[in-house]
Amino acid sequence: MSTTKTLPFDIVPWGQKIAFGSGHLANQLFPAALGIFMVVLVLSLKMDPFLAGVLAALPRIFDALTDPIMGYVSDNTRSRWGRRKPYILAGSIITGLTFMVMWQLYPENSQTYNFFYFLLFSLVFYTGYTIFATPLIGLGYEMSPDYNERTRLMAVSQWMGQIAWMIAPWFWVIIYNPDIYPSAPEGARNLSFWVGGLCMLLGIMPALFCKELELKALKEDAKLNLKNLAANTKDFLKGIKQTFSSKPFLKLCGATFLIFNGFQTIAQFAFFIIIFYLYNGDTVAAGHWPAWFGTVSAMATAFLVIPVITVLSQKIGKKNAFIVATLISMVGYALKWWGFNPENPYMMFIPIPLMSFGIGGLFTLMMSMTADVCDLDELENGTRREATFGAVYWWMVKLGTAVALLTSGAVLNLIGFDQNATAQTSEVLTRLRLADIIIPVTTGLIAILVIWKYDVTEAKANEIRALLTARREKSSQ
């Protein structure tokens, strides 16, 4: 049970929570939409699958490399508008506009032209995405110093972010509906304006309405300019080293990598199981079931998991809530063996509420726990580096995605899945269904072991906050 009551001045007003959540809706809608849009490259623009894979991988590698740099820049920016909001505003505009432009692809263009056109604007897109998303994450870590209010703030942001995953599966239906668009490339070109414009409007909300932490009594900041490039580089590397030396933070990163990697590895397996196990390879008969599976999963996360986890974390602590959520998700994954039933497709929805505790609990709690670690870092090192911690944390998430993509393909090859076949053998489908359960259950168990000795409890977080308050008051005298 929580031992302290949130003070009125530590509560983030609902207007700011909604504005911050709007930013996260944009932050989630971009990757959710990209996952659907990228299919158009191969299926409708007839791009070589290897080249399409390169277009998916290279910008993400670039994105992962630039995140820590952007985190350092944001942490050390001092302007009249703050150290987060100018970048959030600029990044949302760049990203929204570039998303529109990079999908203006035509099948009559050569494959080489479409490849380099898309690659160029993808790099610009991910640059803008880094400028937008990294300070946004840092902003969330600093909006409240209260242990429980941080979880409530992250719950709102994650709840709004789930809206992206509710609607994104239906982009596929819209793009490939001949009654709406005569061709999928035209559908992608048109829909990109709506998605990019919506994300741009949502993305600027935190810059306009959220309040940043005022920094007055911290260690002298780095002066960001070309003259101090060498000193800035040295300070940047020192900060990254300090970030990786935080044992509580490494536990959070390790647990996240495992849970997210397990989830992402099997993410496409449900689609294959629905098509090949429930409908014997008949994509027409499968209809909208795959889209409904994704939408219902997001709805379960938003309306069940996030509210339950928010309350549970205040009663038993964030670490224990994470362990409970992971165990519940493992039960859900096991139930998929009975949930996927060719005689009754509706049974596929039974395990979803339990499965959703894995990812839904993960990001709601881990982002809140990372904010607590940022306080510990300030106590130990005298700096506020929320964006750097956020950048490194999400770098681990992106690394998990890359590993999951490789692992997923390797598992499919190992079990004998034939992507060119119109139907799969019963042996292959049995192995696929087992992998769909065993992989996330195994990574979940290891994640629990990793987080078991995480020790930033509510009592310790309150103690850290008291020490920081005393230090700041002394420094300001």
C-alpha cells in the first residue's frame, strides 16, 4: 500500500496530461502506420523484398544512433522556451510533413528511383522523429516529482498511445479497399496526408500546453556550440557511461528488452496462425480477423490493463506490479493454445485481456520507474538527464525490435514455415503455435529474474526526493 499522499502541487493538471498523451498518440501512430504502409512497397509497388528490408532497417539504425545525441542536446539546452518544448514543436512539424512527402510513390517510377526517394526522405523523417520523440520522453520524466503521480501520468499517455494501435490495423483495409481507392499506392499517397497532418497537430500539443521542470540549482551545464565541440563530445560520452553505470536503470532496460523482444518476435505469428490454422491459407475467408485481433488487443490494454496496473502499482509497488502483470500475461499466452480454434474464431479474443498485461504493464510502469531513476542519478551525479535516460531506454527498445525481427525470421525458418505455400503442414502449424507461446513465456520468466532485485521502492524514492529538495534549497541560498 502506498505510504504517502500526493501533494496538490505535485499533481499534473488534466489538461497537461491530455496534451502529453496527445504527443504519445502521435509518437505511437507513426510506427503503427509505418508497419502497415511498408507492405505497400512489396505488394503493390513490387519492390524487391531485400530492398524493402533495407529501407526498413537503415533508417531505424540511424534513428537509434541519433537518439542519445538528441538526448544530450535536449538535456543541455537552455532557452527562454525551455529545453524540451522547442524541439518537440520543430520535430513534430518536420516528421508530419516528411511522412506525407515520403509516401508520394508511383508504380510507374523505376524501382531504383522509388528506393532512393524513399530512403532519402526516411532519413529526414527519422531525424525529425528523434528531434520530437526524445525530448518528449524526457519531458514526461520531469513533469511530476511524485512517485505515484508519475505512474498516473504515464498511464494517461500510454492509454492515449493505444488509440494508435486500435486504428492502425484498419489502414490496411482502407488502402486495399477498391471502393475507396483504385490502387493501394494511391491509397497510401492520400492516407499519408491524413496521418501526417493528424500526427503533426497532436505532436505540437505538449510543446504548447505542458510545463517543464525549472532548473536553477544544478551543476553547471555544458555550453552547446561548435567551439566547445570537443568538450561537449567528452561530456556526452561521460554521460552515456554514467547512464549505463546505473544498476537500477540497467535492470529496467534488461526487463524491457526481454518482454518487448519476446512480444515482437511472435507479433506476426498470430496473423499466420489465423490465416493458415483457422482458415487453411484462405486470406479472403480470414477477412478482417487479423485487424480485429490487433484492435481488440489495444482496446484491452487501454480499458483494462492500464487502469488496473495504475491502481495495483499504488498498492503493491511498481516492481511488484510489473511482476504480477508479467505472470498474468504468461497465463494469457498459454491460453492461446485453446483460443485459436478453427471451429470458433471468436475464441481467439479470450486470451487477449490476459496477454495484454505484458506490454500494457511494461511501458506504463517502466517509464514511471525510469523517472525515479532520474532522481537517483541527480542525487549521485548532480545533473538532470531525463532525455538521455529516455534515449538510452528507447534505444534498448529499438535494439529489441531489431533482434526480434531477426529472431522471428530465424524461428519461421527453423520450424519449416514456407512463405510461398498456400497452406502449411500440420507439423509446421503445431510448431508455430508452440513457438507463439513458449517464446514470450520464456522471456517473461527471465525478465522477472532480472527485475527481482530492483530496489528503488516508494520509500527510497521519497527519501531521494527529500535529499534533492534539501540540496536545492541549500544551493539557492
